[in-house]
Amino acid sequence: MPDTDVYREEEVIAIGRSPDWGAIWAGTFTFLAIWSIFGVLGMAVFATAANPNTPRPVLGMSTGMDVWAIILTIIAMYVAGVVTGKLAGVANARDGAVHGMTMFGLSVAAVILVLGLGESAIVGGTTNGTPYLTTHSPYILGLFASIGWVGFVAMFLGWLAAMGGASTGMKRRAENVTRHEMRHAA
């Protein structure tokens, strides 16, 4: 008598997951840690190399800091994206990109908050009751314009790095399922 049972093994991949917010927050804090620590290192290196005898010593170090900010943002976002993707256990590149984009957005909000607090302390400061840096100064406007353009390029490339990093952090989620199919009786 022939065997009427047919067994077939299939791989089923889980889809339709919601974002893993723990992984997204972990990626955000990873980004902030890397970006802050190595940002301060870059500032120290380029400030040490600046000539304090010039009327505007910050401009002498700005090109190096600009390049450093872009490279550092890309690296920090990529590493944070990988952390987000690994911890979220994303199943495909699309889920990884979504997690990376969400982590990027949260990181940008955190950076704006941190830089906003720092900017208000610097620009709003006084020396003997008179403001020493105001937003009406051509020097400070030029400095903010440079920071703005470099910030844009750094964040745009960081955005791509975050999504790419999270997409590479995926791991295959599959379950082996044995299905038991019966042939119809003749």
C-alpha cells in the first residue's frame, strides 16, 4: 500500500512587527555617547592646533572640525544603527531601515536639545553685564552658518548611515515548521 502521507518542511518568516523601542533608545544613547566623546576629542585636538593670537581663532580650527563632524556623525550613526538592528532582531532590510530612521529621528531631537542648551549658554552669556557674543555679530553669524551647513551634511549622511547600519544588523528569524498534508481519498 503506497504512503498517503506527504511531509514537507517549510521555512516561515515572521512579518509585521512593531518597532522595538528599547532597541531604538539603545541606538540613540549609543549615538549620543560616541558623538559626544569623540566630538570633544576632535574639539580638543583642533582647538590645540588653533592659533590663539589671531583675532578669530575659532575660524582657524573650523575646517578641521567641519570634516571631523561629518566623519564622526557618519560613524556614530552607523554604529548606533547596527546596535539598533541587532537588538531589535529585525527580520529584513525594510524593518532595519524603519528602526534606523526612527533611531535617527530620536537622535536628531536629542542633539538639538543638547546643542540648544549649549548655544543658549554661549550666546546669552555676559561679561560685566554686557553680552560678549550676540547673534548680531558677523563673526557669530558666520560661525553659525558654517555649523549649519556642516550640521546638515553630517546629519544627512548620518541618516543614511543609520538606516544602513540598522539594515545590516538584521538576523534571520525563521521557524522550521513541519506540515502534514494528506492526499484525498480516491
